[in-house]
Amino acid sequence: MNKKMFWSAALCLAIGGLVFSTLSLAQNADTDPATKDQVELYLRTMHSHDMMQRMMDAMLKPMHQMLHDQFKKDGKQLPANFESRFNKMMDDLVKAMPMDEMTQAMVPAYQKHFTNGDINNLITFYSSPTGQKVLEEMPEITSEGIQAMMPIMRKYVSEWQERMQKEVKDMEKTAPTADQDSPAPTQQ
């Protein structure tokens, strides 16, 4: 092999190795686990703190309505201001939630389930106008969805409660008495 062929072959190998290692690095960037910093950037891009607060606020209205409906259904005699006081306690509970701590607690779960590439794609999407619209509209969509589901959930829970009460009554009818259950005392 002459020198010119040798250097040409060496150059081809070097270029091939460079291309291979570049592709390998690019592939690893997409398959490596997401870093804590990447996940935090993603959560900031999503405005996760504000989003969680808005979602909680959106859920309060249907929760207040459900509580009102339950009090009305139960027909219990409660103090006149009980419902408003209880609603305020629920509101205060939600407003005082440690959103920053809760957000930080989620980081490892994102790292476990998403790669570096996944998080970068999510950041790209949520940085786009459509992604920002999703973030803007999601609390209201969630609230409307919960309100639409409440009658279905109330009906389901009511039917479930009736079935459970019937099952308990049936079990009580067929349950052995305490005398039948316990072993007879042994004679010494």
C-alpha cells in the first residue's frame, strides 16, 4: 500500500469515526435520562407552580358545589354560617399548599420517565404558541370537565353506596353468630 492510499484510508477511518461518535453522542443526548436542571426548566416553561395553583382554584368551585349538595341531601341541622366557614377552610387549605415543595418532589418522577430528548421536545412544545395556549386553557377545561362529570360521579357513588349497604345487610344475615365462629372451649 502506498503512502497516499494509506493516508486516504486513515482519513476515511477518522472521518467515519468522527461521524459515528457524533451520531452516538446525538443519540445519547436523546436517550440519556433527563437532568434535574432540564426538568426544572421544563416545569418553569410550563409555569407549573401557577398551573397547579390555578388547577386547585378551578377544582374548588365544584368541590364547594358538591359539599353544598351533600349538606342539602343529608338534611342535617348545621349552623347558618357552617357552609361558608367550611368553604373558607377548604380555600385556605388549597392556598397554603407548599407548591414549590410539591413541584420539587415531582422532579425525580420526570427524570425516571423522560429522557433528555423527551424533556427537550416538551420544552419546545410548551414554549410554542399552541403549548402556551394549552397551559392557559387547561385549568378552565379541567374545571368545566369536573363540573360535567359531577352528576355522573354522584350517581355512581350513590348507586355504589346502595350496593354496599345491601351487601353488608346480606352478609349480616348469613354471617355465623359468635358462638358458631369461636372454637369450643377445651375440657381439662
